[in-house]
Amino acid sequence: MPSLPSPIARLFAWFESRIDPFKPTSGVHPLTPPTTKWRILRFFLGETGWPLVAMAVLTLMLSLTEVVLPISIGWLIDAVTEADRVGSRVIDWHIVTLFILLLLAARPLVTFLSQLVRNQVLSRNIGTLVRWRTHEFVAKADISFFQNDFVGRIATKVTQTGQAIRSLIRLFADQLLFVVLYMVGVIGYLLFKHPLFAAPLIVWTVAYVILVYSYVPRSRAAAREVADTASVFSGRLVDGYSNYMTVRLFTASTREDAYVREALESGITATGKQMRLITGLSSLLTLLNGLLLAMSGLAGLTLWSRGMATPGDIASVIAMTLQIQQLSRMATMSLSDLFESVGTLDDTVRSLSKPQLITDRPHAKPLIVKGGGIDIDHLSFGYGSGRLAIDDLTLSIAPGERIGLVGHSGAGKSTLVSLLLRLYDISEGSVRIDGQDISAVTQNSLRATIGVVTQDTSLLHRSIRDNIKYGRPEASDEEMLAAARMAHADEFIPELTDNRGRIGFDAYVGERGVKLSGGQRQRIAIARVLLKNAPILVLDEATSALDSDVEAAIQDSLGVLMEGKTVIAIAHRLSTIARMDRLVVMDAGRIVEMGSHADLIARGGIYAGLWTRQTGGFLNIDDVEPVAEKRPVASEL
């Protein structure tokens, strides 16, 4: 029988569970990013709840304890001085007991509780909570969000945001708040004793505030510049590392080194500005602290000489002054870290807080596909450059019909597919699947009903098994193996191995599948779609990376996959789509020709010209391998 956890372990576990970093958001849509650093702070502080209040209360108690401690030292000195004056050696145990209780009971207990709240409740959970919330937004952001920035830079921002907010909470609640409360307590006590005692500290406080106030704007600007350069450096590293093959093929290592070094040089220049500010502030603060100690000592001696202060009072004031000097240095360093965190938040807000344009409508319902018919009605769309990528396009695709999209590069074929998948929102017109407007259904249900194989196949840096099952993770290994066989991926998968000795379906494929050839990645992608078995199929240059023999073999599998499905196929190699039920020729975002292969050849238009250029006029439609009419076997899919 396992032993029960100790009381201390249970205490730690209780505090650690006070915040669930993965809890669902309440009252705030998790995909709505705050647009300023103050809003992002308010959002995450609101997520934290009562522990912040508890931290503030405990900080107040700790600051009061630290104020009472030098006062009690003064009482001890006065008691000893008075006893010595009258020739008595009797110890005042009341003062001694109070001093010991402060040192060994009150101070340790308050410190322990504040550490539990700070470390176990806040520090342990708040960074993860912030990263998770930020990830929730970034992971579901529009496709343009990722196209307009470095992926490595975005990932760095997600990580840095959690660290920045955790640092801000720790610095403010645990250090800066403590310093402010301690100063208020000390000034209050000194005013109570005598205004002359408080005068040096009040003057010092005003001078310190002016010094910090003049330092803040420049420090914030320097911190923002440091955060910017660090972000640029990270982005350039990831850009170069992820395209290492291109760097080597174009012998650009020297240029890449210079590109990275330029970012580092900007960073060291920005850091140098920040460090100069810190050095200047630290030097002025040392002078200011020396003046405080000297003025406090003179004030104490003046009051003592007039019989208005005791030696214990002077000792208490000196002890408090020395403590203030230490706290002022800590506060200055904390301010530096604080502004650095604020600079990081500024950069994060600029980078990540973009409005999300592609969202589910309120009360959007799942798409229900019965036949897979697609109706595109007067569709128009542009990327914001002024020119329409799709211009008033109307097309009806019957359930189970196989359509081939043909056209020059830039004709709008891939854009049409992107709009069907709702990767962008439509400017005008509508797209309906089985009569349901795709803008009125949930995005997940829409994309779950469409299987896509693209030309630029990227795989996740996970096992072959995970990649094939990605569209249908609940599939059995037998179903996965059947899909791999149909995609002719079983020919090379058993031979795969990775740097940790994993082999076959357990081998990892590297970032974006870099360990595999283009044809191997394509076959894994085809196996993934075969296993998903969605009712609508989009093939965007699905076999472009395959050699002729493998493509011919896979065409049979694709024929099985297409049977009974609505299919949209894009291919520049026209022989792969010539047998489709209908060919749709696009140009400048419009449909310019439509019909069977024979009809379009006879028409002598754009399609006929493309066919002639590719075949030299020698390849006849009868020479094209027909799409297999074999029905799918249930056990295979």
C-alpha cells in the first residue's frame, strides 16, 4: 500500500492546485487578443484571481514586520542603556520575548506563506497559463497571420509573454509593493517620533522619485529596442536553420552569418544603451543613499543633543536607513527588469494582437454532408492588392462529380480551394455544400469533411504513425497499414530509422518531414488522406513529386479513394486529370472554358493550347491511363 504524502507535501500540493493553467476562459472569448499591454495585463491578472490579493496582503504584513524589527532593536538598546545608567543588570524579558517572536515566529511564518503564494501558486502556474492562453489564440489565427511573420518569432513571443507577465507579477507584488509599503511604514513611524527624523527620508524619497521618473521613459524605450532586436535575432536564426539546404545550395553561409551578425550587432548596441542608463542611475543612487545616511545621522544626533531622541531611536533610524538603501538598489534593479518585461509585452502586443478575421458565427452548427454537392455562386475575392483573385465565379459541382481545375499559374485555382476550405473569408457571393453556406457552419466541421493533398506537403516532426493518423487518430493500426499500402508508402517505411533508433512507423520524420524525399512525403500525405476518407476530396498537384512509375501505381489507389466522392483536382500535368468528369479552365479568376477533354480539345482554346504544349500533339486521350473504377473495400478504409 503506497504511503500517504507528508503534511508538508499535501500543503504544497494544495497551494499548487489553486490555479488551473488550462482552465476554460469564462466570460471572455479565448480567441480575442488584448490590443494593449495594459489590457493584456488586466486580462491575465483577472485570470489569476484571489492569489494576487493574498500576495498583496502578505506583502503588507511582511513590510510591517520589517518596520517593527528595527524599532524593537531600538527598544532593546534603550532598555540596556537605561539599565546601565541606573546601574542595574536586569533584563527586560518582555522586549526580548517580542524581539525573538518577531525573528523566529512572525517573520518566518509570514515569509513562508508569502513564498507559498508566490512560488507554488503564482510562479508555478501563471507562466503556463499565459502561454496556454496565447497559444490558444495563435494556433487558431488566420493563415495570413503566419504568412506575414517568422514562425520562430511567433513561437518566441508565445514563450516570452508568459515569462514577462510572471516577472511583472513577481517584481511588482513581491518587491516593488514591498518597498513602497515599507517606505510608507517607516515615514509614518518617523513622523510619529519627530518630523526632523522623517525630513531626510522625505527629501530622499522626492529626489529618488524624480530620478526614477526621468529614467523611466528612456529605460522603457531601451527595453523595447532590446526586445525588438532579440526577436529579430530569433527570427533570423529560425529562418536560416529551417532553410539550411537552400543556404548550402546557394553557398550563402557567409551571407547568412552576416545577416545574423547584423541582428546581434543591433542587439548589443541596444543593450549598451540600456546598460549605460543603468550605470548612470546606479551611480547617482549611491550618492543619494550616502546623503540619506548622513542626513539621518545628523538629524538623530541633533535630536539626541536636545534630549528629544534616545540612542535606541538613533539606532532604529540608522537600521531603517541602511535597509532603505538596500531596498532602493533592489527596486532599481527590479525597475530595470520591469521595463524589460513591459518592453517584451509591447512587442508581443504589436506582434500577436491582430484581430482574428476568420471566426465561427455565434451558434454556428456543424456541417452535415449527405452527397457532397458544391454550389459556388457569384464568388469574388481579392487579397487586398486591388486585383481580384476570383472574379464573379459561378460553378455547380454535383455530388460525386469529379472536377479538374486547369489554368496558368495565378489563374485562381488554389485560391478557389482556399476559399472552399474557408482559409479566407469571401468578399462577395457564397459557397454552399449540400445547401449549407460554409460561412454559417463551424470551421472544424467544414475541414473535417474535406480531404486535401497539396503539392507542398509538410509533415509534423513526429512518427510516421502519428502523421498518417493525423486526420483520423482513432483509426486502428490495421487501417493505417492498409492506407500506407494503397499509397505505396509501405515500400520505404520499414527501412526508415531516426537518430534515436526508432524504426519503421515509429521513426520520426524531422521538421516538416525533412528526412524524407519529396516523393516519400507525398505518399505519406496521400496515405493520410486515404485514412481520413472524407466525402469531399481536393487534390492540388497531389502526385507532382512522384516519378512516373509510382504515380501510375498510386493512380489506382486514388481512383479507389475518389469513388463516390466529390473531387476537385488541380494539376499542371494535364494527363493526370484528363479523365475527370468535367474540366474547368480558369484565367484571371474567371471560368473561361468548361467541358470534357474532347470538347475542350475540339474548341481549340486555352486548354487545347496547354495540352498541345505538354504533349507536342502526339498524346491522345485514349493513351491516358483511365481512373480506376474499382469500388473501395470497407476493410481497407
